[in-house]
Amino acid sequence: MNFMSEFPFDPLDMAPLLLAWYGRKGRDLPWRRNRDPYRIWLSEIMLQQTTVQAVIPYYHKFLADFPSVEALACAPVERVIELWAGLGYYSRARNLHTAAIRVVEDFDGRFPSTLDELKTLPGVGRSTAGAILSIAFDRKAPILDGNVRRVLCRLFALQEPPRSASAEKRLWFWAEALTSEERPHDYAQAIMDLGATVCTPKRPDCDCCPLESLCQARRQGLEQALPLKGQRKEIPTKKQVALVIECHGAFLVRRRPLSGMLSGLWEFPSRLLSAEQAPGQVASELLKEGGETTPLTEVGRVSHAYSHFRVEITVMYATVDAVGLVSESEDRWLTLAELSLLALHGAHKKIVPLLASP
Ligand code: SF4
């Protein structure tokens, strides 16, 4: 489909304005210091759903352990997940590992450099492929991440939810038409920077925006109202009991299975509760599977939001005299200091501060 007639300005006018601004205000980010596609891919995957500030320490940690795609492919997936712990959306870590293996096995360790090849890698969609192509290989390829989507919605004053099917077609068309032919590497970074630092979700700084003269949302006073919000889905709340068992200053933790949600991460023994179950009763059952302990006490509650549900966790505590009473061969008994370094998943990480003085 061709949406060229909907352009409220000459598409060739935008890139020069944006690139001149980028020359003055572009961000100096660690993954911009060379054009290694492996590093750019790594940063792009980490940046999905996460901020630059959150990503930077993870990016350095990953590169220290896995300086090349070969190193990442050879690593055990458990190590990859451990290093990812805290960044959330763990399927990204598993996809990263699988994709690294694919690059080594299917592409002889050479990072793919076409859209079709890149899209065969798990976790790489059209926008991420576009970012890799433009930033690493300086090829013209549109990107449409969250920042770019917001900028375009405002620039064109798009009056429909940006995730709708028809909006999606327009946005990709506009993104392609506006991408610079001459400087795709700089253009991709420039438009991402504009979305992240000027055309921000809540308070766009239109007075400092290089695109103000072209922007239809600005012209119509709609910059705060756009993009339109889609209908928010109600997310369910699940209840869980987590059992903290202490033995002479060490706490029992278990690794989750290597498939399924939060795979490979660590947690305290826990169980989801049905509507009729009381946390104390289920915690007692969990304990009975092990052995004799002191009576259970509740030490607090934590809650955690995932993309598709919330979990409210009641934390129950007991002590035991001998580790063999309740643990299984794969379990670990760790001190508080060791727990703070362990790849606990986000919800159970919130339990650790409750244990300083149970
Ligand atoms: Fe965003 Fe304002 Fe710039 Fe328009 S003028 S692109 S709303 S910052």
C-alpha cells in the first residue's frame, strides 16, 4: 500500500533536520563505539522493553563473559540466564543463546547481513533486523521500535491506536519513506535518540525538537494526547505462598526447570494458591514434604507484575536444624550475602530484604 499522498510535508525534509540535531545532541552509548553487529544485536535485544540506564551494566557484564557470538554460543544456557537475571522478559535471554548457536552453525559465525537472514534468528523481528542492518551495516532499513513509533504517531498526528493493523501498515510505510538513503546508520540512532530524549512519552520537549516545524501533533496541540492508547486489558492476580527455610544462617533455594516461564532462574520453594487455600496451610504441606521444623510464621508479603498477570506472594518462614531434612539434591543453602548475588527471579528477589530480621 502506498500512503505517500498522506504526507503533510516533503519526506526529504525530515532527515537533514534530524541528522543536524543528532550531530549536536546524539547520545554516547557503549554499543555505539564500534559497528560490530554482535554488539549491536546484543544491545538491541537488551533494549527491548528496557531503558538504556538499566541495560548498560548488563551489556558490560555480558561482553565480559561472552566477548563474541562464538563465546555466547558455547556458554551453557544457565549461565546466560544467570547474567540476564533482573532484566526481565527471560525469553529474550533464551532466544539470544539459541540465535548465537544459529549464527555459528548456520552462518559460520558471520553475522547475517540481510533482512531475510536476520529474521530467521529467534527474537529478531523486522524492527530489530532493521536496527542491525542500518547501525551495523549502514544499509537503508526502517525501524519501528517504541520510540520511533511514538515520534511518527505525533509527526503525522495519527488518530488511531498505533498497534492496530491499519496503523501498523502506515507506520512502516512512513518509517521506510523517511529513512535516510545516504546515512542510514546515523538516521536510525538519531530517530531513536529523539524518541528517548525529546519526544518522550509524557512531556515531549517540543521547543527543543528539530522536527517541530513538520510535526502535525504540535500544530494541532495534540502532542500530549498522542499516540492514542489502545484498550488496556485487565490482568488477573494470582496468589502464591513462598516458603523461606533457614538453617543456621543459610536459606533454601531451588532452580526452576529449564523450560517454561522464568526457566533456569532460582527461587524459594513456592506454590500457587487456589481461591480456597490459606497460605499457612499450603506452606505446612510444603514443609511436610521435607521434615520437622519450627512453627511457621508470616514474615511479609510482596507483589510483582508480569506482562500478563500479577502475583501476590505471602512469605512464610521456619527454621530447621539439619539441611538434609527438607532439601533435595539440586537445592542450595545460601547466606543472605550469597542470595543477593544469585539469579533469583524478580518476584522472589523482593523477598530477600524481608529476611534481614525475620
Ligand atoms: Fe514530538 Fe513535539 Fe517533536 Fe512533535 S514537535 S516530534 S510532539 S517533540
